Amino acid sequence: MVRLISFEGGDGSGKTTQLKLLDNYLASRGKLCLSTREPGGTTLGEMIRKILLEAGKVEIAYPTELFLYLADRAQHVHEVIRPALASGRLVLCDRFTDSTLAYQGYGRGVDLDMLRRLNQVASHGITPDVTFLLDCPVEVGLSRTAQRNMNLKSGGSREDRFEQERADFHERVRRGFLELARAEPQRIYVLDASRPTEEVHHEIKKIVDEKLRDG
């Protein structure tokens, strides 16, 4: 039974766009859904998101970064995800536990086994039933984020803490996501995100329709 679908990928992979398209599609079919995101999704989470993603003059130590993400997830699951699942709603989440493994584990070099234990605590043991990994070359993703930032209106927030990292960091993150997908092919579907948006959306719809029909 599919209850939680997560969308993962590097910066500029298009996961947020694909989540919104799937939400609209499922709503058109009368499916009761909740779309949410990490970091964020709660009042406290939005405060944490602002700290984490808006680069500033104050450097955030890697352990601090990790525990902020975990705190965000713990509150998110407690306040939003678990109640939605209990009410029978299908939850679509923009990033979840795999992002912690990819960014803090493969990207930052934090021990993966420790991260898995911490993820288990913060997520209350909840794991996605289906994960869509939007994969594209690092240079493609970074060019998209650069264009997005240029298009922001004056005064808009620039979510660029990770975007300011060197290309090799993003390569490690991408490699991490792909290794996670190879380890769990029954859950994680790797999609070529360099293709046109509608083409990717069509593939996602097909997979979700099959999963819901089988469920």
C-alpha cells in the first residue's frame, strides 16, 4: 500500500516541480493528498529552513547543520506526516531521510550507519513507500538553480547554502543518491531529470498509477 511518496535529487533536479504536478494529477482523480517539504512543513520547520538554506555571514558547523535537519524532521513527522497518514491521506514529501544520507553522509562525510540510526529516531520509523530520484548531471542542476536565482524578484530569499558548495560536493551527493537507489531498487525509481518536464511527469504518473492499482 502506498502512503508516503518522497521526491529526492540534487539542487536543480526539478523534484519540487514534479511533486506539484503529481499533486495536481492525483487531485484531479479525487485522491486526497497532502504535499509537504523538508526542511519546512511546520511553523518551526520554516524557521529552521530559513537558518539552513539562506547563506549568511555566520558559518554553520556540520554537526549543527545535521541536528537542525533532524530536528526539523522530528517535528515534521510528529506534527504533519504521521497525522496525515493516520487519517488515510497520501503524503507527497519534497525530500526526506534519503537527503540526509546523500548530503550529510556522502556530501559531508558523516558516518552513514550513524545517520541511519538518527534518521530512524527523527522519522519515528516512518519510511517512504515510493521514492522518485530526479537525477541529472551536476552542471545541469547548478545551471538551473543559477537561472532560478537570477529570476527571483528583488528581496526574494536565495536558498543557496548548498548551491554555494563546490562542484565536487554536488558530485558526491549525486553519487550518494545513486548508490542509495542501487541498494533499494524496489523503492527508489531513478528518473532522467534532464528530459522535458512533461516527459518526466508522464513516467511518474505511470508508476504511481500502477502502484495505486496494485495497492
